[in-house]
Amino acid sequence: MLGGPNARLQLAQRLFTLAPEFHATNAHEPVGARDDEVYSDPPTRKYKAVVLLFLNGGADSYTMLAPTGDCAVAGDYVDYRGAIAEMPFEMSEYRSIAPGSDQPCDTFGVHPSLDKIHGLYETGDASFFANIGSLVEPLTLAEYRSGAKRTPPSIGAHDVQQRLAQTVVSDNMSAKGVLGRILSALADPKVRDDPLNAVGYSLNGLQKALEGSGHAEVIDLNADDGFSRLIDYDELKEEIGLLLQNESSSVFADTFAGLFGPAIRHAEEISGIFEGDDGMVTDFPDTGLGRRFEDVARIVTKRDALEHERAAFFVEIGGFDNHGTLDALPMRLEEIDDAVAAFADEMKAQGIFEDVAIVTMSDFGRTLTWNGAGTDHGWGGHHFIVGGGLNNSTIHGRYPETLGPDGDLNYSPDRGRIIPS
């Protein structure tokens, strides 16, 4: 293994860069053996998973769900949105749904490009969230204008609002990610007497949503190339184990060691999923999002072998910052529709659809009016959730009573920016 002097030098250099001390700027002193990961017997507890689908750029989600019944807000929608209300589909082509809740309209329409999502809604396997967004506390138009209540920072700024969306905490920029917090609580023996094997995966690089306290393991998956594995891990694992076996007096070194060890072990375990027969029966669409959802399904398929009890996945699709054109929006929605529907079909085939949910999220909504080419940054917007355990189809939350320049939540009458309700 060691070879000649050059090979031994190269080995020493590689191990040097993998040591926790190399990744810390303060003194590192071992303070005792690191605790082994402790999980109960996986087969005794039911598997559950959530997939967070992030629509990067601020989705024009008022296009996704629109009032279409005999109600005042349906007229507001068409009048206020103008030409973009029927671009490129007539409102009559929207797929009709009943809200299943107290809403200002008895009939709503789902965009034609979300035809399969509409089908899932009709079978009780999808619901919508109306006019949601970052809020510190409930807010009326009068309270917003008077400054009587707190508002989130930098409304309309991509970086800030993406962070707030992925933490679901609108008054603390340092908050950990919403999925990371959940996974950490589930996996932490200090929180639970029966910690779960709870694992997080990002298919789009490091993401705030999965940032936790370190108890939940996060593996970064490149959907095009599969899992990145440590070169020569089999030859180095004994030495790496010795480097990582102790807790450190340095919080930086200890954090690195606590994350690096599980990450490389899980990358080795899971890489085989992409090499052998995955046992899946669904043909996923050959799109970027379709391939990502296919990889999520592969991991779910191997849940027992991986001893997973809880899993959270982050999947992203971009292209929603539509200042210059709305032409691509129907294609983006269709890509989402096809990928989510294929994933739902595979979960049904695996008999696990009841225990898996897919929920969408975005930076913010967009303006209701046109800028001459596209729409600009707004605030509130609509999203959906898909899963077999929903039991019924509902529009949750509250759709605005009015949408025109004098709308009850319209804080920008000339553009149509809506306060989340």
C-alpha cells in the first residue's frame, strides 16, 4: 500500500488535509472518544420522508392557482393581471377544483401545465397553500403601512428571502434550516429517548434548508454524476478512523470531524444504489428535475438496506426570475408536473406513498401586473403539497378577498404585490 518514498509522502499529505486540525484555526486537543451513532432497530419503526422542491427565483405562483368561479375576486384576477392572465392559455382551460375550505370563491383553477397535479388533487393526494410567504407576525395592509407590526427584512431580495423561506424563521437570519432542525431533533439522543436514523440529502449542493446542529447527516448528491466518493477510501479508512475517533476541544475541528466521518461512510454505502438494479418500475422524464426525482426515488427504494427511518430531500429547479419573459413559465410548470407525478407513481408502486410528501417553496411570489415583458418581485404566493397521507384535497390558508389596486392585502397598488395572509 505504502510503496516508495514518494507514495508515502503523498499518503501523508492526503491524510494531513483530512485531519480535523487542518480545518481549524484554533488549538485542537483530543478530549475523549467520539460517541458511536446509536439507532434503534429500523424495522420496528415506520419510514417517513419529505421532499422540499424549491422553485428558485421567485415563482409567479398566482399563475399556478387562480379563482375562476362566479365571485368578485375572479373578475379582479382577470382585470388586474390583464394580458398575462391568459398567457398562453385561456382562463377557460384552467383545470377546475373545489377549494374544500372557506375561500372567497367556490371554484378555483389549476394551470393547464399542472394537469397531473390537478389529477392528484382530484384524488385527494394534493392540496394547495394560498398566499403564503415570510411573515414575522400576522399583518394587515393598515398595519404594514403604519409600521405597527414587524415585517421580514429585505422583502423582494433573493438572498435574504431564500434564507427565510428555507428556515421558516422570518426574524432571525442566523436560524438553522427547517429540515435540518427537524432532522436534528429526530436524531438527537439528548432530545429523544429513542433517536431515529434521520438523514438529509441535497440534490443541488449545500442548502440552508438542511443546515442543522450536526446530528442529522447531510450528503450532497450531484444528480448527473451520482455520489462523490473519497478516492481510495478502502485503503485509507483505517487511518481516517484514527484521525476522527476523538472529540476535540476546538469547535471547528470537532464540527468537521463529526460531519466528515458520517458523510464519507454514507457516500460509500449509498453509491451502490446507482450501480446495481434499483428495482423501480416508473419511467421518469428525461429532464433535470425528472432525473433528480428519480435519484430520490432510488434512495427511498433502498431505505431498509440503508437503515433509514426518516429522510428529508432538497430538490431545486431554477428559471423562475421572470422579469424579461413569461414564455418559459408553462414549460417549467410542465417539468414540475411530470417529475412530481412520476415520483408519486413510483412511491405508489413501492407501497410507500402514504408516508412520503412533496412540498414546494420559493423565494417569494411575483407582481400581479406585467412590466411589459414579465413580472417582478412580489411577496405572497401559492404552493402545493403532494402525498398519499393527506386524506383530502384542500386549499389551506386564505386566498385574498380582492386583488385589484384597492385589494385588501395589496401594498403596491400599481404593481400588485400581495401581503401573505
